[in-house]
Amino acid sequence: MTKTCSIAVAQTCPVKGDVPANVAEHIRLARLAATEGAQLVVFPELSLTGYELPLADQLAFCSDDSRLTALREVAELSGITLVVGAPLRIDSRLCIGAMILLPDRTIKCYTKRRLGTFPTSAACDSCDGSIPPPEPSVFQPGDHDPPVNVGDRTAAVAICADIGDPAHPQRAATRGAKIYLASMFVIPSDFDSETAKLSHYAAQHTMLTALANFGGPSGSLRSAGRSSIWSERGELLVQLDPTGSGIAVLSDEGHGRTERGMIVDH
């Protein structure tokens, strides 16, 4: 018998470097997703700090970081898996991480494999004429890639530029993933090309595919928002507004699907 599978994407408006404020927003959206029946909610890239690369070293997390305590409690009490983004220190390496907080209070860590650089053309999306430094000048590529269970299905995590390598979703599908979770920071000028990739991967590999993006600016750049979920045929099922915080939820109960999106703050 097919179990219910329900996933959510959270669209957040990060406060620059303010981890407690960002944790509070994560908790609010996680609880909302849980009340909507979500079993898992994925947040954007570096969601706990914002895309603030100059602050990454001083704000870096470890896998058992005490700043995760309140989020771990929400995961446990709500029975929901949270995929949250932060700079992550593993041994001597500083990586861009997605920490996977499970309802049993255990934590898995995914680390971004393919570091990115915003081109000079990204200045058209800048709030102040500047663009963030290249990721390789701050971070090292990672190699942690654990599977995530959602109901009776397996999900795989990707962080932003990871999706630029077609081998990444291919590996996920080969390992049995039926859900592809993209934790991202997508600027307006890149939105069409990035979402075209995700829609294509969904259809190519028959994977339910989700994009979590910021709903406000970060790291001096504007965000495109529009966090989305695509079907296994690459069809757009639900998409949020370009701005604001909220969640989009997709529930598959075997006999039918429901989709809903809600912005809670503009």
C-alpha cells in the first residue's frame, strides 16, 4: 500500500547574519508546514544566516550546534523533517551545508559539491551595485550526500549550483531517489534558466522536484522568490509569489494529489 507523501518548500526572507531571528522564522514556517500535513520541509541555501559570505566563517555551524536545539525540538514534536541551510564546518573544511533534522533528533548533513560564482552580469540584480565574492574563495566543496526518507520514498538534496551538473540528479535517480530537493538562492535574471533545468530533471528522471528560494534580498542581491514544486512529468504544480515568506505544500495520498501555496508575510 502506497503511503502518503507530503513535502513542503519554505520561502524565507533572511535577516543578515541574525541567526536567532532566522531560526524563529524557520520555526514558524515549519510549524505551519506541519499543520498542513507536510512530512518534510526544505529551506533555501544558507537559510539560517542569509547568503552573507563574508560572515560565513564566524557564523559557521557544526552538526551538533546548540543553535539547532529549538529546530530539533520542532522536528521531534511535529514529526517533520527539516532541511535547513548554513555554513557548516566539517573538520578543517568550511562548506555550504544543508542540515537534515530528523524527528528522532538525529542530524544528517549534505554538503554542496559544486561551488558557484555570480557573474558580473548579476549586478543588474544587485541592491547596491555589488555582488558576493566567489564561493570558492570562502568555502570548499563537500562530499556528504545522505539519502532522506519521506514516507516510503527516498529524497536527494541539492544546493544551488549543484543542479548545474546533470550528473547530480542522475546520481540521485540511480540511487533510487523519487524526490529531488533543491535548496537554492536564485536571482531574477537566473530564474528562468534554473527552473527550466529543474523541470527537465523532474521529467527526465521521473522525480518529484522542489525548489526553495528566498523571498527577499540577501548578500546584496535580489531574489526571484517563486519557490516551486514540479511533478514527475516536469509540470509545475505549485509556485509562491516573487516576494514574501511562506510555504508551498504538495501531498500525494496515492489516490490523488493536492497542492497549496501560502504567503504569510510580504
